[in-house]
Amino acid sequence: MTRNDRTTPRTARVLGSLLLVAAAGAFTLGAAPAPPEGPVTPLSQVVPAPASVTPGGAPYRLTRATAVRVDGSAEVRRVGGYLAGILRPSTGYPLPLTEHGAGGIRLHLEKGDFGAEGYRLRSGPTGVTLTASAPAGLFHGVQTLRQLLPAAVEKRTVQHQDWRIAGGTVEDRPRYAYRGAMLDVSRHFFTVAQVERYIDELALYKVNELHLHLSDDQGWRIAINSWPRLAGYGGASEVGGGKGGFYTQAEYRHLVSYAAARYVEVVPEIDMPGHTNAALASYAKLNCDGVAPPRYTGTEVGFSSLCVSKDVTYTFVDDVIRELAALTPGRYLHIGGDEAHSTSHADYVTFMDRVQPIVAKYGKKIIGWHQLTGAHPAKGALAQYWGLDSTSAAEKEQVAQAARNGTGLILSPADRVYLDMKYTKDTPLGLSWAGLVEVRRSYDWDPGAYLAGVPASAVKGVEAPLWSETLKTSADIDYMAFPRLPGAAELGWSPAATHDWDTYKVRLAAQGPRWDALGIGYYHSPQVPWPSG
Ligand code: ACM
């Protein structure tokens, strides 16, 4: 459809109701009414806070004539298509992708000092240019651009709005390379569509790692061809006795590519040697006594263990890791290792000494929960710290010592960024074993200085886990993740120098209308000055 094809029927309609229009005094013949000119979002009003913002000059106004100008590469064109896909429904503008012309929104790759994920956004009256040295940087720049437009841009129907982007320059790059979120799909199973929705929410805040907790006592969620009962039997349960579910290998591959198209890497976790009742229930031979326990639908932890002394255990682990590694283009494979309360310490160490080389053999980097630091973390392994302020000094020191010896850390302190912790005692969902975690507490800590005795260079990033004992729907996920997830994302992305609760809470509040437009129901924390209306 050409521009004229689109405008002709409107002109005819206007002529046909000339009297009415004249009486209303709102239209000039054949022209759209001017949209209300609201305030322009300041360049700094973005979550995560950009590294550097230089406001100045007149804004750019998106119009029916705006094109999305992309460099020749297919990947830049794809990022441009993603941007246009967000902007077209709400603006109603055609926003064609083109390699020609001037002005408009330009996505441009060039060699420069942007790093793997950084970008520059320049906005002025003739256009907006995003520049990066890799497509991931352009994608993150697109998220910034999106947040600079009115929240109504997120709606999927045409909105009558003034689509302006403030003038100036944003130069941005992440503090940490690993900015993660974990979704527990074991305690309750979440469908492919539900996981896709969460991936879209992560991308908006420049989160680049999705850790999928694929196995636990209550359910095994990934089809393993060499051990079909894991998913076929061990997948058919969940907390509370629901039917559970699992991802076929094709579905898992789809999720991996859906995430990759949003520059999110999937980190699959098979938790072991504890948290393994679903596997033990599926195959009697994995149990030391050769007897399969029943499937489990409760919420206790620490009662299950793979049989460390049996060779079949390592055949099982090798097969699972081989298949999962083949399905996963990402660099990491998470082997759990938490709460192995039914495994002796000696067995735990023996198990981890045998399993870590299997992960390496299949070409993946190891991530384990921080209890791995009590064994012998392999060279290059990352430990995911999930302790609390109140965790013993000895346990913290064990982690710090591993960090000084070269083990990288991902920080997920449970009394800060476990998104399943209740906000207050009245929060209807979630747990409280790590405490009540309001929005300010969740945001107000520094990953670089969090654990005493840890060199800053050992901290590889921040991850916000979301455990699903109490969560069944996307609405449940949204309510616990928002507004804390953007804070964890900011801790991972933004320079420490930008950290300030008083300015953060204002930027966070400005996200509320965007979540409303996206259909994300969130906790209206009284700590945050949400806009009224
Ligand atoms: C954990 O919360 N058990 C890692």
C-alpha cells in the first residue's frame, strides 16, 4: 500500500463529514489533527541508567515519513525489523526498512570503542542514529530508543501521540558481561509462550542471560533421547500435583533461537547431585538401593541425591550433558550443586570431580551454585553466590577464597535479587525464607563491593533468580519480577557511579505506564513515586 492509498479514504471521510468537522473545529481539511505535545522523555530517564548522557538540541519527531535505515548486513536488518515491529502497531506508521536516503532512524555498525554490547545514540531534529560495533549493541540501543518514546508506543493498537525523542547523545556499555535472570520451570512448568514472554521482558532491560532451571525434585523439563523416561515420566509432575510438562528438543531449540534473536544466551541447568527426585523416580537404577521413589509434588528441599558410587550415574550424567550441550549453542552449562544435604561432603567432592570434566569434554563452561566452591571448582568455572547478609563469615570466605584463586562469581544474593521473595508480609505470592525484599533493598547494593575479600575482577555479573514453588502463570511471574527485575538489570549494566536510589526510583516510576501498556501487572511499591492516573 502506498502513502496515497492510505490517505485517500481518510480524505473522503473528512469531506463527507465536513460540517461535523468544521463544527468541532479540530481538523483542517485532509490533514490529521496535531497530536497533543506532551513533555519529551529526558535522555537520562532510561533503565538501566546509561553510562553517559549529553542532552542538547531539538528533539527528533517520528512521522509517517520516517524510515528505518539499516546497513547492508542481514543481522542489522533483523534488528531494524525488530524495532519497526515495536513501533508500527502503536504509531500506525509504515516505517519501511531501507538501505538508502538520509535522516530517520539509522542503525549503523562501525569499528569503534563500543565493546561487544555498547552503543551510541545520537538524536537531533533530522534523525536518530544508533551506532555500535556489533549487532548486540544496536539491539541494546533499540531498547534505549524504545524507552525514550512515550509509554504508549508499547501498545498494539494505533495511538494518537506525539512521538518525539529528546535531542542529544547517549554513550552506553555494560558494567558486566553477565546480566542474568533465572526461571525455575521445574517447580511449576512454564510453556514455550510463557518463556518467550519473559525473554521479551528481559530484553527490554538489556538482560543477556536466561538461566533455565530445567530439573529438580518436582519435574524434569527437557527431553533427553537416551533417557526418555526423564521427561516422559519425570516431567509429568509439579508442585501441588498439576500435570507438569517438558520441552521437546525442538521446543528447546526454538527457545534458544528466540532468545538469541534478542541477544539473550540460554544457560541450561541440570541440578545435581541433589534436587534430583524427578530423575530418581524415572529410573530405579539411578538409586543406590535400586528402588525408584515416587514422584514428588511438595516443596521440601535436600532429600534426594544421585548415587555417587554407581558407574551408571556417570553414564547418565554424560548422556544428559552430551545431549544438552548439543542443543545449546551458548557457552555455559549449569550443574547446580546446591542443597545436596543427602550427599556426604566426601561424595559431593567425588561427584563434582567426576562431573566437571564431562561438561568440559562437551565444550561448555561450568556454572554451579556457590557450594561448588566447597569442592574443587574446575579452571574457568563460575560460582553463583546465593547467600544472604546473614550467611556465615566462613561460607562467605570460602567463596571469596575461590574467587581469589580464579573462580569467577555471579552474584544472586537471595535477600536482594531472589525475585520470588515476598515484598512485604502481605505479598500474596512468593516465599520469605530469605526475608522480605522491598524494591529499595533489592536495588541498593553494589555487586563490585558485595563480598569482602573478592577482587572486583572476579565478579562477572548479577543474576536475578525466580523460583516457582508459588508461581503458576505469567501474571504471577510479572508480579514478582516487576519492579525488582529492572533493578537487578541495572546493577548488572550501569556504572557504579550512576547508583543512587533517589534518582533510580524516579526512573523506575516512569516505567510503570510502560508496563501498563505492555500488560505487565506489577507490585505498586509505596517506595516508588509512581505517576498518578
Ligand atoms: C538455591 O536457592 N537453592 C540455589
